[in-house]
Amino acid sequence: MPRVPMPSPDRIPPGSHRDLLEAIHLLHEEAGWPGLQKTSLAIRGRDDLHDTISHQGIGKILRGETLPVQWLKLEALVRQYLTWNTARRDRIDAEVLRIQELWQRAVGSRSGWELAVPDEEGEWPSPERLVWIVNGLDAADRSEEADGLLRRAIDRGPDEWIRVLAALCATDPEFVKRALRDLGSGAQHLDRLMPLLDELHRVPSQAWRGEDPFVALMRGALFQWGSGKELLALVKRLRDRKDQRAIHGLMRAVALKWDPFNTVDLIATLKRLRGSGELVDEFLKTLVADMDVPLVQRTAQELRRRGMDTEAASLDRLLAESFAKPAAKPKEGR
């Protein structure tokens, strides 16, 4: 089909909306003017995007008939155009951030998107819009109102709060990790922790922008179930649920504490479970991947001191094998 023309200045006058449209049309042109159907199907076929968008939706955006209020849909379109763009393919994330700034200015100019905190009777905003309001309030030196809005999101329950944290991950990942750790440490009973895990599973992993929310949540949970019977109960519950992402998150959380004694406590706990050999092997591999070498060596020494020679030998072997591989990426938390 023919390319969608840029709307005339009479229809979309100069301003933030037109600036955004011009940027999107330029990306469309540089991608070779792919058709609306082709673009929509390509987006739906990817598993690294946070949302999809119909070909009708793409057409309305390009014709200026709508200004998308959901950033994730526009982001999907922008990332797809950039994937087809040989000139900008090596700086996709930077280009996405540039377009997001244009979009924020455009939606901020709309009367329905003013920096107003919703009242108790008003319609509660979507997580994405709420995060936009919070960021705007912070930028306008209205941080107390922003904090109050986030507290109200917390009060709405774990499902709402975790979706808000996922939306916040794009702009403040450190805050998100701290908030998830607080959630984990505040869940004083396993029955309070399990619903949080359920909510994490409901959020697409791509929404966390490369972060692992299960690690952050489990780092908090270790304050409650760091050793002994409590840790055993936690591992049993996770295994009964067949929750591999949470189990791996727990393993990484222990490894990232960089404490050989806690590490060996978890290994001893895993060994108390029937048929736990694969879990122990997975945890030993996690240690080599996420712990500094001197701490891995101290862990092996502590294993021997407690009579777990088989696990100590396996850890030594995995560590030796890691030396034979190409240099790994820097470990998390540095």
C-alpha cells in the first residue's frame, strides 16, 4: 500500500504532537516505508516487546488521528521501525528514549494529562500513566505529592503495586529493586510471599528491562527465611509450586549476598530435600556465575569444614572450568 503522508499543519499544527509525528514519520521513511499490516505482524511475532499494536492503530498514529496514551504500544512501533533501520540499529535504546521524551511532551500538553493527582473518587490511572504523573511531579518539585501517589498505589494491593513497579523500571530501576526487597522482607509469612510471586509471574519478563524481580524479592525474603527451618520451608514451597524462576531468584539472591556461611546453609538445606541433586548442581553453577572467585573458594573450604566434600569438589571443578572459558561480563551489584 502507499505510504501514509504526514498530516498537514492545518490538521496537526506546530507543537509537541507534530514534533512527535515528524520523528515517527522519519523512522518510518528510514525503515523503507513498511506497510501497516507487515509492521503489525512483525511486532506480534516478537517476544522482546512489551505490547502489540494493530495495523489500524499504526495508521491512526501516522495520520495524526490519535495520540497514543499507552507508551508501550508506541514503543513497540518505534523499536520495530528501528530494527529495520540500518542507520540507527546500533543505537536503538537511545533513539527510543528520545522518542519517549517527545511523547511525554506531547501527552503532557493534553488537558487530560496534566500533573494532577487523582482524587479518591476519580478514575485511577493505568500503571503507565501513574508513573508518568509521578515522574512529572518529581520534575516539578512536587515530590511529596509523587510519594503520596505511590503510597496510594501500594495500598491498592500487590497486583497494582507490582504493575506500577514494572512501569517504573524503565526510569528508576534502583528504586524498583529496593521496593521489591521491601516487599520480600515485609512478607512475614509464606502465605503472604506467594501472592507476590504470582503477581511477578503475571508481568511479562520484558517489562523489567533486563532486571530480575525475583532476585530482588528474594533478597528481601532472606531477612525472614535466611536459614534453618524457615529456609527449608521456603524451598519446599517453591519446589512444590514448580516455580523455577523463584528458585533461581533465591539462589542468585543468596549468591549475591557474598556470604559463604549463608551460602553453605542453603546447600545444606537443599540436601535435606529428597531428590534435590539437580537443585544443588544448579546452585553451585549459580555461585560460580555470581560470586567473586575468592568467595567461591571460601565457600568450598566451608563445605569441606562441614563434611560436604562432594559438593566442595563439584564447586572446585566448576570454578576451574570457568577459568577455561572466555572472560565473563561483570557481575551484578558491582
